Amino acid sequence: MQALLLWIGRLAGLIGVIVCAGASFVRLSGSWSIGSFQVGTMLQAGTAAMVLGCLAYCASLVERSKT
């Protein structure tokens, strides 16, 4: 379970960073939307993915045995 939580944390964090970076790049280039999604929505989705990654990583730390 600990390995699964660790990989979920890593993957969600990476996806969140990529989505936030993409939304920021599009916004800095002057657009307000990516396809049919607004940039703010993409930024919030990226932030949510990073929070999920942090929570999964924290849960994996708690699951570690003390031996």
C-alpha cells in the first residue's frame, strides 16, 4: 500500500505541475482558453492534482513502519 501511495503522489504531482505550467504558458502568451477550457480552470485542476499528490505522499509517510 505504501508503494502505491508513493507512486500516486509522484504521478499526481507531476501531472499537476505540467498542467499548471501549461496553463501559465498559455496565459502569458495572451490567450484565455485552451480549446474549450478556460485557463483558470486548468490552473485549478493542476493545483488540485498537486494537492492530491501531497496528500498521497503524506499518507505514504504515515504508513511507514518504525522498524
